[in-house]
Amino acid sequence: MNFDKLNICQVTLSGNIEIIKRNYLNFKEFYNNNLQFFIICPNADLKKFKQELNLDNLQIHDEDEIIKFDRFKEIANSILKKTNYHEKIQDRLGWYYQQVLKLTFMYNFIKLNNQKLLIWDADTIILKKIKFFENEKSLIYGTTSEFFKAYYATNKTILSEIPKYFVSSVCQFCAVTPSDLKNLLSKLSKFEPLKKNIAEWFTCVIFKAIIKTHKEYNGSLFSEYELIGHSKLLENKKPQILISGIREGLDGVLSNSQQMIVKILNYKHVTYEYSDQFNKEQGFVPLMKLLIKKTSNKIYRGFKHFLKKK
């Protein structure tokens, strides 16, 4: 195996296939084809993925080989039954499931290969080259676009502490080294002793932390990106590198000229959260209004971040 390759993991549903294709081509352009993609998809869609993503340096993996959804749900509900939001959280279990898939693949891949891994959201297309690693260390990125206090409360339960100052690590990607994983496992195993079945262990960590932290339900109570990000910040003590992408507010796919404008404004990636977005064109005027609002907020929040990290 080539140790210089950029290894990329994506957990996805079939609605993201066209986005994955576009993202794959952009990564190939930016990183000189020195890549290896690992696509994790539902068992029912394996045939479709293998037919439509028959590409060089791309492997398709059955999510059931990591943990079946029914087993994940069984473990989650055995913990959640102690809460008053057991029923309310059911429609979000799929969202937590994909986080367990990412975390478990990360563990298995790094443990087996002793290589770096990039986790990249399957609904996101890279627009400009990003440096993910430097001198065998992962670079720590952050965004001022969102800030969910519930995530950080859960992290404090798991990690016992959180960084003194930080911005969100939900940047649509997360770079992880063997050292990052080792440090993360050391922290997590103090909260919940490590188990032989890693997927089941991550499931227990997440939901035991959620019920210990949150008495009321508000939808999103844990983020794998925030957990990894905080673990890295606690070890490295370096300020995050601000990065921005386009996500909220789009109602269609960006044209080539629109992508050029977005890139000039230094947005590194674009996310299509809903599959129907990729089937229609993005309006020019709504995009300009979105960019004016988003860029002004980015400048203002970026300046505040600069002052606070001093």
C-alpha cells in the first residue's frame, strides 16, 4: 500500500452517487490521482454503487460489515429507554448510525494500516485544494458558520474537559492520524471501557454520553467531527485554521461560472444536503444574495476569532 496516498472515507446513501462522482474528479485533479476512496453504503444498494462507481482507486464497502442498523438500533434503544425522549429520537437514529460507521471505519482502517485517513461528507464537493496533513500531523480546521452547544456538553461528558476556546469542527471533513486515534481512544476508554466489538463500543459511548448529559431532547446531541476536533485541540493546543464552505441556502447545483465566483471568495467546498438540489440549477440572484450575507458574516466572525485567539 502506498503510504503517501490520500485515503478518503465516505459514508453514503444512493442519492449522493452523482455528488460522489463529481467530488471524485475534483479530488483527482487537486491531488494528482494519488488517492484511495472507501465508500460505505447500504447493503441493498451495493449492486447499484458497484455499477455506477466503477472507478480507479475506489472501493465499495457494505455498511453491514461494520454493524447492521438493526443491531445498532437495538443497542441505542437499550440505553435510550431510560430517557423521556426515547420515542422522539427514533427518526434521528439513522443520522447517529452514519456517525458510528465513520468512527468504526476510521478505527479499523488506521489500526490495520497505520496510515492517515480523511473522513469526507458524501454530500460535499471539494472546490479548492485543501492541505489536510503536514509533517505527519493533521491540520485542525474550524468554521464560524455554526455552533451547537449540545455537542460540546456531550463532549465534556465524554472527554471530561473541552478546549478553553474553539470554533466548530463541523467542516464537512475530518483528517485523522494514527496519533490522533491513539489519543482519542485513550480519552474515550476512560469514559467507557473499550470493547472487542468497536462499532458496538462507539454506539455505547455516544448514547451513554447523551443520556448522562441531556435531560431534554433537541434533535442533534452528538457530532463525531466535534468529538475528534476537541480531542485533537486538547492534545495540540494550537488554534484552528478557519475554513468556509457553502451549505445552507442553496436550492440547486452551481454552474461552472458560479463555482468560479464561490472559489474567488475562498469557499473551499459546496454541500448539497438534499438530493433534489442536484437535479436543478442554482439561481444566480439568490446565490449572490446568499454570498453577500455569508461573506459579510464570515469576515465579521473571522475577525472576532482572530481577536479571541490572540
